[in-house]
Amino acid sequence: MSHEPRNEVSPKTIEQVYRPVTRRTFLKGAAASMVGVAGLMAALKPLLALEQGEATLDDLLQKHYRELTPQEMQRILQRLEDKCQRAYGVRPAIRDARPLEGVEFGYALNLTRCIGCRRCAHACLKENNQSRDDANDIEMSYIRVLEMNKGAINLETSNVYYDPEQVPQKDKYYMPVQCHQCRQSPCTQVCPVQATWQEPDGLVVVDYNWCIGCRYCMAACPYEARRFNYKRPTIVKDAINPNQAYLSNRIRPKGVVEKCTFCLQRTRAGKYPACLEVCPTGARVFGNLLDPASEISYILKNKRVYLLKEEVGTLPRFYYFFDQ
Amino acid sequence: MRDYLTFLLRVWRVSFQGSWKFYAWMTGLSVLSLIGLNAWARQFVEGLQTTGMTNQVSWGAYIANFTFLVGVAAAAVLLVIPAYIYKKEFMHEVVLFGELMAIAVIVMCLLFVTVDLGHPDRFHHMIPPIGIFNFPGSILSWDVIVLNGYLLLNLHIAGYLLYCRYHQRKPTKTFYIPFVFLSIAWAVSIHTVTAFLYVGLAGRSYWHHPLVPSRFLASAFVAGPALMILTFQIIRRVTRYYIGDQPIFTLRMIMTVAMIINMFLLGCELFTEFYSPTEHAAAAHYLYFGLHGHRGLVPWIWTAIALDFIGLTLLITPLSRRIVWLNLACVACFIGIWTEKGMGLIIPGFVPSPLGQVVEYLPTLNETLVCLGIWAFGTLLYSWMLHVAIPIMNGSLRARPQLSPTEPETAPARF
């Protein structure tokens, strides 16, 4: 760069150009530093509002779910129970529910029968301890029920905020959508820290203590199945379901993603998901895909089955079907 | 080693010496950065509810700014290629400023990603030995590698060359030339990988489009040079370092070609979306004309398109041979591309949502303050680097001031 004549090195050095440090400049500098530090402190002041014990050293040092020993897990569950008691006034029983041998869960939903009552969406909230501001707030429910125009399966013209006097409406049909527990799950593929993965029984789970909250999985999901805790979950004491599991319905910390796990706290103990139990029309069928005698296997073999967004190539374990 | 510490000490001292204008500028930027830090602290305590993001639009202004800035950082390559491959002498006057800009901008990118995290305190989960790095599965993990790699490359190149210059000795080629060539490929990779973040998502048809990476590069090679042209003029006006017109007009030429390609690709995209309007065109429809009565982005995108056209018109006509018009073109292109590539690319990816719902997004005040803070901090960082680098480059900050600067012990260093 020195070929440019105007950039020939200047004869004066920087020390000659600028004044040396004197007592006066030193004091000025000291005063300026004080102002700077004061400014920094003022800027960080909101951090004082952090609740005690919200982020402990144990939390920071905790390992990934799949690297924890049973003893470590036990300690963590204890800690989580303590935390919940402190924060919400209820002591839950949090278990580490493990997948069952020889089971791959599948879910089928009968579009002919669904009447769009949204009882499943509400039951989901009750079971899974999602954040809600009042009884009508189903934003964090893992199930979105779409009101569809008859004559096509077109999501573009669907409506989740439908609110008629009664359902079903004559010219509409209804399509509940929740996590499809995909075999080729884009959400687990994109997670930069493997905080979400597929379990041996096919369930896609999140380690809420490992998730960094980047929300890349939400961008990747074609079914809009994931929810993010933009705030610390709000849930009243009486509404809390104390039967909880580490990978599913324990109350999430703020800043992490959560999702439907087919109620693994129930299904891994041999029960049905909450959304199935509450369904008044029997539109929902849940079971083991590996068992040829199961009802779900029968449906996949004999009914007219429809896969939502099959073209995206996610190979879902959630199926829609129609009655003959 | 001792030498190096003295160097750092002198750099430290130079950092705090300047005219009152320099002090006013740096103080102003510091205040803005602190306002941003304050807003972020509030967000850290209350969670991302302080932003306008929702379950439906789960990325917003932070990721939009991030995407745009990765392009600006990659554009440093446009100074490196003419300087090192085509051996244009005059580009060596400015190539270092491009590398320093890349450093500042990459730092801004990393900050924008960090403020977007729900759990920044778990950042270490991404660092391999402590955390679990989903590599090569996650494109985000690729992005972490390429961005940090690019930062290190530029820190090394710029740092090494400045240190040699300080000692008035010729840089050893093997210490930096291989890195310079690596940085060329690397610059392209940072923006391509960032494009792949979006392109890889088959569930979002607005992003799942092979044109996106090419358009990313084309628009980056407009926005980057636009910013450089403007800052080079500021440098030659306010510092004791002369930059001729040649680098500026070389950048103008590059920018013109890139802008033509960018607009051509935009045309291709619009044709595909609108000629046979499939369901996949819903996002583009929302962006350009509104969807089901929601028109939140319409004024933004048409402003951006108008600015792009003004910029393009000025660039391809002889008008922009005059510096005033060129500057106008740069401002128009920079703002136009920031708008269309930031908000115009990220938000329609989420609107309509995969289930067909239209939920609009608008950044909140707190979110805007965080963005402003990061822009101010990046500017602060770049200003500081220039303030230290320029005395080294024009020779007034050198290892042995007692030696006559016009007779260095070896031939003058040339970057």
C-alpha cells in the first residue's frame, strides 16, 4: 500500500502527534472509565430481577439426557421436583419413563368421524402442563384443529380460530394436526446440539435441559407441531398434572421448545394418550405398529389412509383415514 | 514476545488518543451499544416474550439481520480477489479495511444469533468436547464452523499483516498467502451455508428453492461493496490515510454486475411464483400483495424493490461515475437489500404457516433496541480497528520510531 505517494510513512510518530500522559489526562481518563463502568452496570441492571436459583451451577453443568447415569438422573429429577414446588407450589412426581421393548407407536385419526369439538386440544393442555393464561387459551396445546372446506384437502383455506355456535358445521370438516413423529424427522436433523431425537419406540422427544432455544426445529417442522416457551410457563396450581416425565410433560423452563410425545408418561405405562381418551366420537386410534394384531395395524392395512404432506418425505407415524 | 506486548500496549494507548470528534463518535456508539445491552438484559430475564416472535413466526428481526450481515462479511472477498488474484496494485490500499470490516461484521452476526437464543447460557452445548455438536447433520452446526473459521482467518491475516507493518518488515508469504486463498473459498462458503440453513427445509416452500444461494451471493456482492464504498470515503476524509478513486470504481463495477444478476434472479423467482400460481406461491403472494387481508410486508417489499431499481438505474448509467450519485446508489442498494433479504426473506418463510395460518410479525421496541445496539457495537468495533490500523499503515505507529520511517530496514511492506 505504500506505493501510493500520499501514504508515504509520515515523519512524525504517533507519540509525537498526540500528547503524552499527564496527570490531567490521567484523571480525565479515570473519570471517563468510571462513567463507562457506571453505564455498563446500569445497562445490566435488569439482570438483578433474575430469580434466585433460576440458573444454578448444576443446571449449567448438566450433561445430555443420553449421557446421564441412573444416579445422576435421580438427582436431577429430585432437583426438578424441588424447583417445581418452589415455583408453582406443587410437588410433582417426575419419572424417567423409558421406551418399551418391541413397541413402535403409531396414531391414526378418522377424518370422517372428527367433529371439530377441540376436546383433544384441551385435554392435551391438562395432561401436558403447557403454559396458558386462562381456560380458553389453547395456543400452547400440541394439537391444532383445522376447520377445512369440504371438497378438498387444502390447508391454505383452513382456519384454526373457528368459533361457531356448534360443531360440526355443514359445509366443513375438521382435521386435528399434532406431531407426526416422523421417521425422517427434519426437526431432529437440524438441531445443532441434538437436544431433540427419535427414541427407539419412534417418539420424537426434547431434552428441555439441553435445548438452547434456537428454534431451528420449529422452522424445519412441516406440521407446525412445536411450541416455544417465550416466557416462563404460566399455569395455576390446581391445573398442574403432577404425574410427569422428564422427556414429556414436566413444566418446561422458559426459552425451550416443547412438543407432543404421544403422552409418553402415559403410553409408556400402557395407557392411551389423553387426546384419545377424551375424544367423544372415537375418531382416534393408537397402538403398536409392530403388533400385527393391533387396531392401528388393521387400519393401515384395510382403510383409505391419507398422509399429510407426504411429498415432503417425512414418513410420518401419524395417519389420517376415512370410513368406507 | 516482549515486542508483542509492547505492541499491544501501544495499540491500547492509541485507542484512547484522538480528537474530540473521535471521542464524541465513540461515546455515542458506546451509549447506543449499552442501550442495546440493557434491552437484551431485559429479554434475558423475561424471555423472548419481549420480542414480536410467536409460535407461527419463530424467527424475526434477529435472524433477518444475521442473514444480511453474513453477506456483508462475505463481500470482503471482493477486495481480496482483485488484490491477490488479479494483482491489482491499488486494491492493496484497501484490502485490509475489507478484512477488518469482515471481522466486525462476523462479530455482529454471532451476536445476532446469540440474542436469538432462548437459552444463551447453554451456548457451550455447541462446543464439541463439552457439548454435543450435531455435525454434519445440522446445517446450523456447519454455520457455526464456517462463521468462526472465517473470523479466525481474517483475524490472523489482518493481525499478521498489521504486526509486520508495525515492524516495517516484509510479511513472510507462507504465513499468510495460503490463508488469503483459503479465505476466498471460505467467504463464499459462509454465505452459501447460511443460505442452506433455509434451503434445506423442505417443509418451507418459500425457502426450499435452489435459487436462494445464488441470490444470496449476488445481493451480498452488492450490499458489501456499497458499504465499503461509503466507508472508504469516510476514511479518506477523516483520517490521515489516502484512498484513491480506483478501488472505489472497481467496487462500483463489481457492484453493478452483481446487482444486474441479483435483479435477474429476482425476476426468475417472481416468474416462477406467479406465472402458474401453485399453493407454494402463497408466501410470495403474502409478501408482494398480501394474503387474506394481511398486508404487513407489502409496503416493505415495494420500498425495497423501488430502492433496488433506483440503485440499479444509477449504477448502470454513467451518472454513478460521479461520486455523489454513486453514493446515492450505494445507500439505495444497501437499504434495499437489507429490507428484501432480511425481513423480505425470513418472514414470508413463516407466513402462511405450514398449516396455512397467517400470523403477522412486527418487531417490538425492545427487539429493535437490541438490533440497534448490535449495529452500534459493530460500528464501534470497526471504528476502533480503523483507528488503530490507520496509524500503523501510514507509519506513524511503528516499532522503532527513532529510525527514519522513510528508510525501513527492508523494502516497504506491501499487503
